[in-house]
Amino acid sequence: MSTEMNNVGRPTRLVAGTGAAVETFTGNRALMLEEPLLFERGSLDTSGVDLPPVPPVPDRLAGLSRDAVIGLPGFSEPEAVRHYTRLSRQNYAIDLGIFPLGSCTMKHNPRLNEKMARLPGFADIHPLQPQSTVQGALELIDVLADWLMKLTGMPAVAMSPKAGAHGELCGMLAIRAALDARGDERRVVLVPESAHGTNPATAAFCGFTVENIPANARGRVDLDAMLARLGPDVAAVMITNPNTCGLFEPDLKTISDAVHAVGGYVYCDGANFNAIVGRVRPGDLGVDAMHINLHKTFSTPHGGGGPGSGPVVLSAALAPFAPIPFVRRTANGLELVEEDTAGTHAADSFGRMVAFHGQMGMFVRALSYMMSHGADGLRQVAEDAVLNANYILASLKDLYTAPFAESGPCMHEALFSDDFLEGTGLSTIDLAKALIDEGFHPMTMYFPLVVHGAMLVEPTETESKANLDQLIGAMRHVATQMLADPDAWRSAPHFAPRRRLDETLAARKPVLAFKDSEAA
């Protein structure tokens, strides 16, 4: 059985052996209800609820009052609830199934963390309250900072950055401030091919010139190329460890020592810290600055919950240049060091990155996760993440092309390519679309760029063997069927609420607003 599009863009079924298209009267499929857009269904001049007449009040709008209907369709409460529930069923979520996006670490968010974040005194405080009234919140920030410093082996941490890329900016600004403080004008930053894509963008944003360092055949930094390029013009090296090929960089300490010998600094992208937390301390590897994505390692929500959090740990050499505000213990309790109270405590700070001190909700969730796991539990997080990724690699490498399968164990994610599909006319995107029909969100596609047709799979430590076996079975089935009958898979997905988009047209000419037929 296959599908095609009818004249209103809904999938219809072709009954095998007949070529006849079967379409329901309603357009519904199984328990998935089809419906037009809200603007196509609802009346624009009525309300779905009864409201009392507006009493006469003085007009204070200075001529700006509305002179026409608001233009929003009116619905009853059941209609509105059903509409948004149907939309949610057409989406995918970590609470529905495994989310194998490599490099993203889409892991389960424990409900205990959410409960803690909603406690009075955390959820309802205001950033402009007197500091004497939020001592508990400041204590939590200070304890979380202490955990982060111990886990990374670093003496200082900046808690205010609101995301991983924001943390990168913080670390690179600290490096620039340190160079400026000693009158050093070097401005070259070396970025390996296996680093995260935000690394060169951040360096360029800070005014540095970026030069790439190639990867070797084993998917790691080419050490000889790195050492050959170091010199008095190199301000820093930005290196991701584990890297975006899912591999640990065993030469990082050698690289750090060489960079320090020429007067530069080492920035480590800590997005993949979840693979080594409790096992490796980046400070022991000579790292000067590293951001930590709290959602990736410590299970805070990945998007959808407001600003994220990307604390940055700093070496002793960069600690004096950390941004304000930061928490400091005094004889009278905890206080936030601001511009007017910095004095000699933050004389060399490069300044302020945010209006207030980080994101309280994410801090509470992260510390809840740490305290519920304990030090031994966090070590197990890394071990289970690595175990799960290697299980996927071992289960698929006989069928999928795994370019670095012989480079030693992977870390938290397994990397494949579409080379095994050569000659079929199919590629990574066709396989990803076919996985949707199997009920799974696709893996990360075409990243990292060092592998053609890349497919990056990250199971995280929160998936059981049973869940992994389901995904592995689906991936093996899809690949086997694509090799046997390539033509049947060029139009996948066949059973999703909508068929495959013209992605080029959608990117170049997106339609983002509704217009009724008369206006159009």
C-alpha cells in the first residue's frame, strides 16, 4: 500500500494491486482527525464565549481605538481545546518516544526537577527584590556553582549566560579581555573541523580571525597540523571534546600545553560534557574556559521553557575577567556583586552579559538533578550514555556505513553516513523521512560536515535497552527495504499527517501568514 496527494494536500491511500485511491469522506485517517485552518473554520465577527457588555468608560486611547472587528475566529472552549490537542498529536516529543537527535541530547526531564522549580521562593521571586529576601535562591546558585567547579576541576564559574552559544561568547570575551589586559593584540583563533558550528561564529563575533584545522582519518584533530600552526599570533584554540563525531580527543592535554607555551588560551566547547561528567575533569586537561549546557548534561528542558542556561567555568588565568553579576559570600550572608559593589573584587571584569543573574528555573532543575543522582550517579550518567551509543553503533555498523567504527569506542553518539545507499539514488534525507513512517523522529542529518550524508544518533542515558531495540529495528528495516526497492521510498513519509515538503521552496519562499481567498 502506498499514498499520493489529493487536491487539498491530504494523503490518500492506494490499494495494492488496484491503483485505486481510497479517501475518506472527512479526510480523517484512523484516529487522526483532519481539519481546516482556524481562519477557514471560524467566523471572524463572533466570539465562542458569552461576555457581558462592556460598561461605558472614558476613552483613554487618544484616537487609537479599534474601528473594526479584531479579525480572530471565534470558537467554543471544546473546539479550541480539540484544535490544540490535535496539533500536539501531530508533533513529536520526548514524552512520546526516543528523540535520537545527535549533538542535541534530547533526554528525559525528571518530573521531580519540575516540582522543585515550582516551589514558592523559587518560582515566584522577582529579580528586583531586596537581596536579603532571596538568600535561599542565592544559596542555591552558589551550591550549583560549587558542583560545576568540582565536576570540571575549575576554580571559577560564570553563571549568568543564558545558553550554550551565549556561554561561548562569555568565554571568548574573557579570553579577549585577558589578552587586552596584557596589551597582546593577537587575534587568530584555531577551530578544528570536528568542533561545533557555533565555535567559529562566536570567535568571529568577538573580532577574531578564524582558521580551520583539519581532522585526521580517525575523526580527531590532526595534531601535527595543529602544532604546526601554533605561533605568537594565535589567541586561542576552540575545541569540542568529545567532538561532533562522537569521539574523545585524546590529545587535548598535549594541545593545551602547546597553546599555553605560545601564550594562547584553550576554549573547550562543553556541550558534550554529558559523555564524560564524573569521569574526566576538563581543568585537568588544561582547559581555560568551557561552557556547560545545563539541558544536555543536567536535564533541564531543551527549549520551550523560556531562556536556557549555559554556565562557563574558567581557569585561574581567566577568572579575574569573568562577567558580573556573581554571588559572593560575606559576613552578612550572600550578595550579588554588581557594578556599584564590584570594587576591587571585579576590577578586571569584561562587563555584564545579561540584565539579571542567569535563569533561576534552570538552576533549580539542574541542582535537583545533581542532588538526586549524587556524585556516583552522575558518573553513571556518562557511562550509560556511552554504553547506549556504542550499542547502537555495534547494532547498525554491519548495515549502515560507520566511518569511524574502527577508531575506538564512540562516546555519547554514533555517527553513520549514507554511503551504503550509493547507487540507489537515495540519500540521508530519504531515510530520515522513512523513519517518520516507523513512528520515530529522525536523527540529526548532514552534520557534522566532515562526513558526507551524515546521520548522527544520540540515544542519551535515559533510554532503556528495549527502547533502543525498537529504534534499531526500525532503522534496520528501513535501510533493508530501501536497498531492496529504492523507488518505493522517494516520496516518504507516506503515513504522516502531511507528505514531504518541497524543502527548497519552503526555505526560499516560506508562507508564514494566512490570507483568505478574497484577500489573496
